[in-house]
Amino acid sequence: MEKQQFLENLLIKVRDLDIGNIMGRYIRLTKRGNSYLGLCPFHNDKNLGSFVVTPYKNIFKCFSCDQGGDGIKFVALYNGINYIEATFKIGLDEGLITAEEYEEYFQKRRFTKDEVKRIEKTLIEDKPKIILNEKERIERDEIFNLFLDLIKLKDEHREYLNKERNLSDEIIEKRKYKSYPTASYMDKLIEKMNEIGIEDIDKRLEKMPGFYQKKVKDNWVWTFPSNKGILMPIKDAKGYITGLQIRRDKKDEDRGRYIWFSSSFADYTKRYKKGTSSGSPLDVLYPDKKKNINTTLFITEGRFKSEAIVAKFNSISISVQGVSSWNEIDKEIEKIEEKLNFKFTHIYIAFDSDMLYKYQVYEQLKKMSDMLEKNIDFENRGNKKKSTKGIYYIYWDEPKGIDDFLFLHYNENVGNLNNFKKFNKSIWDENYKRCVDKILKDQDVSHLRDIEANKREEIMKAKIKPFEWK
């Protein structure tokens, strides 16, 4: 993977983090309505009021000294480093990348001063997170569908989906899983757009993540990054394709298996232009059977885990593409309920079993579940008793993912939700905090993050036992 593409994937993850969490490592923030107030560290600030952090826009601003930007810009200014250095620092601190990836893509492949300046200028630090409006979602869905309809699925990819992911040919066709195409399909897409009368093709493609222009002799031509793997359309609550994810055929030690079909890296050099970031949209998957849809909503990580859930439980599943990428998930839940005209009685959070001992993963899940608990009122939902409603973490020992667990333990077409080990959110959070506090005391450290990552996971895996919780 090129360092620009790796950086783009990291930037997507970092910019999806809560800016308050990033900045809370460095300064004390006070909650005020939908914002935070703090003392500005960039001038001699003594009174709250001028330094404001706005999580929804993912920005901070000091109205006294005029410093402002996103969380990455804050870390850069605070530590006296550049934007790229700050991005990798946050990624390492928050567990978004490994020490090996930090070494491979940052320390070994240094970014030149010219590259840093170009990237900073391209990103526009105070730009809010990518949130598409209805018109933008429809337009993106139209072009992605045209693109996917041109592409075939290779036999080896169909075999993988059939045998390894237990997907039928009918589901494969319905979801539009496709093999990653060659660059020649760019010309085919433009030809198809001309054929059906789409106007301002350049302007439409400029808004599409994955597509960008490269200079060929004296002309700029549209293209997309080369890759090998399976293209997976990511859909929102209304069924619009908001992004494409790639499951790469090969996974090396320093390369991720899943990456976005994205192209904002195109603006990092003079060779390319007009690239667009994919962001990290949520993926909403509905059961194939429309009748008797379960009123339990699952939230998990990754499309294939959602596929297993909807197949076994006839439940709706929302998957995030990275533990920090849950922005706007409460809005998507509202849209699902409006579309189907019913209310969810339970939310099951079903992330990999290593959330138990990966502290940063749990931190993100708790932030997400806290927000959902605050914004979703479970009273008067369905006919079940109030005590049974709400948000739950579900847990199992082995294997790591819920998809593997389901296919290992459920032979029937529809599973039994009662067979999971379920923990009410408050019970899990209380016991988890108690265990972490004990670890902190035993290890005599100021914060769990101070412990080296591998040692921290080893300690937590040995000491936190959810099956003993009442």
C-alpha cells in the first residue's frame, strides 16, 4: 500500500474520533450544552469563554488568539509538530495503528516538507466531518450503482463468499458484491453516464470517492486506484450506497485487509487532482425475509458480521467500519424505525470478543452506548416489560468474531437470541470500571494507557472475567 493511501485511511479513522476525547488528553474541558469550554493553551488564558470545542463540527476555536482547527491541528500545535506527525501520534495513542505500522508508514517513509504543506492545505483543518445530505446520497448512489452494474464477480471471489462467508448466490447478487475492476472500467462508466444523459460528468465525478484525475501527456483523465479484491457496497438506512469498501485479496503484516474506495490522497501530489474522501459511512443491513423482523437491533463491526446476524436472527444490523466510526448512528436508527414503522426494544452491541481487554476499543464502545442511551428513550416500546428493554453488550469466549461464533454454534436457519451471554450496559460498565480500577491500583500507574499495549492486553485478558459477573 502506498504511504498516501495508508495516511488517508488513518486520517478517516482519526477524524472520526471524538475531538473532546482527543483534546481531553491535554487540557481540561467543561461541558456546556452541545459544546465544551476550556482554557486556551496557546495564550495566557485565565477565564472560560473564549476557547470553544464543537464536537458536531469536529473543530475547536479560540476567539481571543484566533487559533482553531480540528483535533489533529490541536495536537500539532500543542506538541509543536506538523499535521502528519500529529495524525500518526493520535493513531498510535488511540490504538488505531500498531507500532509496526507506525514504523513502516511514518518513520521509514518520511513525508517531505512539500508533501506536508500540500496535505495540510488539502485537508482544510476546520472542515467538518463528512455528513451527506439527501441529495448527495441519491447522487452518490446513482453513480455507484452504474459503476457496479458494469462489473463482474470472479469465480474465486464467489467461491470465497459462498464457502467462507456462507452467502447464497441470491444474496451475493442482491448485495452487489463485485470483483475489483481494472482501470479500463473508468472509460466504460463515463460512456454509460453519457449514454443515459447525465450532465456535468466532471462535476459529478468530483464528488465521488475513489475517482480522481491523473495527467496523461497534456490531458487530465479520470481513473481510480489499482487494487485486487472484493468491492462491497455500503448502504444507509434508506438503501442508498454511500461508499464502497474493499476486501483486499492479500493481507500483509503492514497492510490492512479492509480499506475504502477513496481518493483524497490524489490531492497530496502534483501528479493527481480532484480526489474525494469516502469518510467512514455506517452500513445498514436488512434481513432478506421482510416478515417478522426482530425488534432487537444489532450493532457490530464489518459487513460480514452483519451478514451472519441478519441470516441467523432475522434482525437488522448496523456495522461500523472501525470502532471509532459511529458518527450519526442514532440518526440512522431513527431513519430505520421511520422506514419500518416500528421501535427497537433492544440494542445488542456485538463487537469482537477482544473488546474485553483492548481498552481503547471499549472506550469507544462506551462513548457510543452512552450517546445511544441518552438519545433513545426505551420506555413504551413494544409489549415487553421495561426492565428487559435497553442496551446490552453480548459476549462469548471463542472464537473472536460473532460471525464465526454463529456459524460454529448455530446450525438452524434462525438462532435463539437467549443463547448469548448478555450484559445490561450498566452492569457491564460498572464491573468493567471496577476491574480497571483494580488493575490501575495493582500496577501503580497513573492511567491504563501508560502500560505498554501488549502488556496491558495481557493483564486485562487475565483479570477481567465477564462470565463471573452477575
